[in-house]
Amino acid sequence: MVSEEVLASAISTINPDGIAALVEISAIPNYQFQRKDDFVLVLDRIQDPGNMGNLFRTALAAGVDAIFLAGGAHPLGQKVLRASSGAVFHLPFLRFDGTEEEILNSLFKYLSELSNLGFKIFSTSSHNKISEKPSKPYWEIDWSKRTALILGNEGQGVHKKIQEAFNETITIPHSELVESLNVACVAVPLLLERRRVAYISNK
């Protein structure tokens, strides 16, 4: 037990919740592919720590087995940890670092391996974005298959090379008055729709 002053001086939050912890890195789940895994979330250069934390939290709620991180905010950053409400401690993740080319090569390698195992690779695109590749509304996708869902950077979306490599693109139809949706908002209907379909299939 410590005083409020000591607690406030030890952590970075302006109004601490009254509890803090030191966690060994070894307590964080290591990513190791399991045969039973059938749902992987891929986050392409997500920069905002709040978005990253919320994505982890939603992924945990939706039953995602693992998260691939193509650069972006680090999940062990304090802001990400707070926004995730502890979800980072429950979800195995694999983060690719290096140059853009190195990150893409690593991501392609793992996504190709998942594809060979029968995973459907879906990338997301803004409903109002002009694209040569047609997109399907998310409710027209067969979510019963093993799935890897790719969500893109807040400003640029999914990297062009990734979209070109995997030919399934999905979207959330919405009003033309809004150019695009926040990535953390996009994740909610997509991840929970997959969760709903899996629940019905297992009944």
C-alpha cells in the first residue's frame, strides 16, 4: 500500500485508478500457431495507441486466436495497454519490425502459410473509396471458413501490395457523407459477425 502521491509519481496516468502492477515480459502470451486456430486478425500499420488497444479488446471479445502486427503502435506501450483493458495479456500476437519491405515480406510469408492451411484472407476497403477491385458487403462473406481479416492504417488503409496479393475485399456500406470509418469502429461489426456465425455453426 502506498499513498496517492507515491502512486501518482510512479505511473503516467493523470488520474490513476488506484492500482498498478509490474508484469514480466514472459507473462505475455507468445504466438505459436495451434491446429485449432481458425481466426487471425492482421493489423496493418495501426498508428494510434487508442485504436490499437481497442482492437485488442474487441478481438478478445470476438474470440480471435492471434493478432499479426505489421508495424504500427507497439502493443506493450502504456497507452495501448490501458486502452486494451488487459486484453494484450490474453491474446498471442506476432509483431513484424524493420523496413516497410521487410515487414511486408514477413507478413506475406505468414499469410501465405495460412492460405495454404485453408484460411480465407479478407482485406478491408472503405465503402466510398474508388477501387479497381470490387468489394463485397461483409454480410455476403462466408465467415464459417478459417479466417484471416486484415484491417489497415488509419489514413491509408490496407497496403496496396497486400490488397493486390489477396483477392477478397470486404466493406461496410455506409452513408456517402462519411468518407471512411475509424478502424476500431470497423472491427466491431466484422469481428462480431464472424463470432456470431461461429456460434450458430457450433450449436
